[in-house]
Amino acid sequence: MAKVTRDDVARLAGTSTAVVSYVINNGPRPVAPATRERVLAAIKELGYRPDRVAQAMASRRTDLIGMIVPDARQPFFAEMAHAVERAAADRGKMVLVGNSDYRDDREVHYLRAFLGMRVAGLILVSQGPSERAAQEIEAWDARVVLLHERPEAIDDVAVVTDDIGGAQLATRHLLEHGHAAVACLGGVPDTPSVGDPVADHVEGWRRAMQEAGRPTDGLLFEAPYNRYDAYQVGLKILSGPYRPSAIFCSTDDQAIGVLRAARELRIDVPTQLAVAGFDDVKEAALTDPPLTTISSDRPAMARAAVDLVLDDSLRVSGSRRERVRQFPSALVVRRSCGCH
């Protein structure tokens, strides 16, 4: 059976191939509603399928958006990638996801691979300041939107949440339960100090403690972001001689690990230990007890990132502050903090 072409569609619809192209690509020129209906009816009758490869070669752009995350196995990044995928589908785009594994060389690998495939744009959740990544982006003149993190080395449009303010909310809430001090699970030793959400969570915790006149010395503990390593750190903290009565964790995954450690050590949460996290992953509502945490509007952030990477008119310019679109954080109260 002969392949149906755009010429076939144009003949059946009684129009030009250019008009067929405008209908398929939704532009760049407008098409009268009656003509559009004729073209769509012809496409359906003939079973025409556009050659996306040929279109990409002609326009030097594909219908793909590249997205690089540190680790899609972690619930937060998985949920963020899913939100980006849905937002991209609403714009007629598909998303390719690569995992950097918190390594600069892996991040650069996916940058080169996606840019070589002529993606329409890149949404980058960068693990920290990467000069090599910045050089790749500049060399390819890539359309990039930073999501969740905003490393100084990559000075591009960013969509983030209020990490410092959210951490302050969680810490203040724990202090309001009457705890003399609140410990904090931060990041790993080489966590960047600028633009990294976990570093901002630690800063928010520190500010809330200082506002309340509480010391922070000896209360900040280093821990990887995942629940498995945080569980091991939790065992050490909770079995030590100076066990805190409340812990703010920089990620929900860390908090889930701490809850597991507390249960293993027969420490009751929340009567003997109050715990709060950050991210409000779906699993946070199902922990035992359910986890008090900080949420952000991930679907709205994903839509903003997709819109910014696709629409030149929305891409802001000017100072670094103006190039960052920040979404508010909100406290989600459950039972792990001591509330009923």
C-alpha cells in the first residue's frame, strides 16, 4: 500500500500543502476554521501520519524536550518528571529523561546527547555548579530552564520554590510544639552553598532557630538525600547520648529513613520524637505516622518550566533575581510533628 503524503491530503482537502503544514504544526500562519476542518477530515480519511523526522530535519527542532534529573528513583524527582511530562504533552511535546546520578560527567553526557538530537529545549535539574555543563549550554546556544535548583555556574531562567521560607515554616512549627531545640538533617559535605535547595533548607532551619533564640551548634547532621542512607544516619543520631526531641529533614526521603530508624529503636513518633520533612511526596501521607512536611505546587512549576523553555515571549531577561520564577511553599500538617 502506497504511503500517504501531504500532497494527498492537500488534494483531498482542496488546498495547498502549505496550508496542510500550517494545520499540522498549528502555525506559523492562521488557517480559516472551515479549511482546517477539511484538512483534518482528509487526514483522518487517508490515515495520514506526519513524518516527524523529516519535520525535525527541516526545522532543526524536534517535538522533544530533554530533562535531566539527579536520580529518578527518588520520589521527588520521579513526581517532578511526571508533572513535566504531562505539561509537555499538553503542548504537543514528549519528554526524554536522563539521570545524572549527581555526577558532572553524566550531566554533560546527557546534555550533549539531547542537544545533538535537536530537542526543542532542555529542563535541567542540576546537582550543583557545573562549569562543564555551562560550557556545553553556551556552545550549543541551548534553550534551557533550570528547575528546582539554580546553580551559579549556569546563569539561565529558573523555576524554583521558596526553599528557605518553607524550611523556616517547618522548623517554627516544631518549635511551637515546645521543643527546646530542633536538629536538622542537611546534605552531604560537598553540598553547594548557592542555589541548592538542601543548602537553602539548612539556611531556613538556621534562621528559624536564631529567630527563636535557640542554638544550632551540634544540631546539624550530614546525610545523603535518600531514605536508605538517612536511615543509617538516623540510627546513629537516635541511639547517641544526646538524642534530639525533634528533627527537621531537608527531604521527605530522609525523613522516611529517620522514621524507620525510630521505629527500629522503639522510639515513639511523635511523643518521643517529632519529625518534619520537605517536598510532600505522595508517600509522605502513608508513613506511620503520616509525615508533616512542606509542599510546593509541582504541576504549576512544571507548566511554567515547559512554557518558558518553549515560548521566547515568556523568557525573562535582566537581573538574576528577575530571571528566577519562585513559587511559594506551604506547611502540610500531619501527625509526625505531634498534631492530631
